[in-house]
Amino acid sequence: MKHVVSVSLGSSKRDKVAETEILGVPFRIERRGTDGDKNRFRQLLSELDGKVDAIGLGGCDLYLWAQGRRYTFRDVQRLIAHVKHTPVVDGSGLKNTLERWAVERIEQKGILDWSEQNVLLVSALDRFGMAEALAERARAIVFGDALFALGVPLPIRNIRTLARLARLVLPVVVRLPFEWVYPVGGKQERNTPRWERYFRWADVIAGDWHYIRRYAPSNLKGKVILTNTVRQADVEFLRERGADLLLTTTPVFNGETFATNVLEAVIVALSGASPEDLRESDYHLWLSRLGWDVGMVGLSCSTASAETLTTFHPSA
């Protein structure tokens, strides 16, 4: 059995375990949160090193990608420096491919016509592939990086401005403690609405779930949410606020989704390749072999639940 563990700086309330078969290979997939405790995070990585097939980093990014350039979070790099035997991935290598595909696939399946949608992408610099795909297709878009990560009243409305911002701020951002720019631990469970007018303006709210959950207003009536890493409690959170449809970019195991770092770790475990050797074409190949598709759940029906998400059935 292949064993993949996602070690997260996020809340331990989101921990879960799934056992499944992928391409004929039995897998045990786990998520373990450390509630923002960096020492516990480092210790858990040490305990797993050499004992599992791949480790995913959750609740944090090791790398940010923008226009083909990779920026490394120094803080996170120090936390994993002692892991010597087990491959470690943060999902960023896969994210650029997977989330571009998700945007295209949503239109191919007739779920949304992007040309009719106003989109709020709450954080674009950690998912530049999704940002570019949405910028090409959406009627209008607001990138919320300055709004939500920096608290600056600067809605970014085109990809060229976002690219200039990336070149300017990312070399500085990756030198900061990670928790300064991203909610970790218990902060992921708090809801403190911010910049509600952009949520009201948007037809589709896309991007990192923890940003969406933390800053979403009480009224999301009629909204479409495009994200990943949701659990049943998150589905209820969205339903209570009146959201209409939830779309997930990552596969569903046992009614819940895991993050891109988990799916990337699964691909590394299956391929036996070093994460540094995997290219965009390799991810395309593996996603095709895995039979990946967008997950979807209607939220307006009171009887809907996370089990109605499209379940992941890897092709044989």
C-alpha cells in the first residue's frame, strides 16, 4: 500500500484519512494539521521522513509561481530542510496545470459560460495558472491579493497589473513569516468578513478556500464557489449563506476533497519520480490517466450534501 500524508499548518479539526485504490494501487491518504504550531509541524515531518511514500505540505506554500518564475518561501524552506528521504511537495507544481484545466473543463461541460461571469479570485499569486485562465475567459475579474493578503484597498482588474505586482512584491513576500500573509491554525476557522462589495459584485468566487471562508460575508445568495479542500462542514457553511453551486478542482474521496498538495503527492508516489523532474506535460499525462474531473455539488437544495460531489474514480 502506498502511504501519502499531508502535514498542514492548518487546523487539526480538518484531519481525515481515506483508503482507496488508484490505478490498481492501494493508497492510504492522510491529512494531519498542527494548528499553526511550527515546531510540531517540523517534528511531524521528521517522524514521517523515510516512512511514507510522499509528503504534502498543507496550510502553506513552499513555492509561488508567476509567469514561469518560481519564488521560494524562506520560512517554509527552513521548516522542511531536515527531510532527507521522502519526497516533499506543496501542490504548486500541479496547481498550474490542474486549475487551468478546471477552468476550461467547467465551460466544456456547460456548467458556466465564463463570458457571462464576474469573477473574484481571492488570491491569484498562489494560483497564477487559474488567474491567467480566468482572465482570458471571464467577463470581468478582480484579483484580491492586495485586498485580502495585504489589506490594501487595491482591486487588481487585469493580468498585466497582476504580473507587475508579482515581480515587485513576491521577492519581498517570500522573505516574510508565512503566517503574516496566510491564515494558519485556528485563524482558518474564523470568519471575519472583509471587502463585502467585491463579494456582492462577483457571480463566481474563486481561489483558496481558507481565504474565502475567512472573509466571506453572511450573504452569498446565488454565488458559485470554485475552490478545493472542502469538507462537509464547509458545504454547510456555504449553504447557510445561500451559495448556489460549489465546484472543486481536486478529486473527491469519501465525500470530501483533499488539497492539490495531496494529489501531487499521489502522482509522485505513483510515478516514482522526483518532484523536481516532473514537468507540466507529466502532470497532464497523469491527470489524464487518473480520469480527473471537476467536482460539483448543488447547494440550493436543502437535501444536498458533500456526498453529491462527483466522486473520484481513477481509471484502471
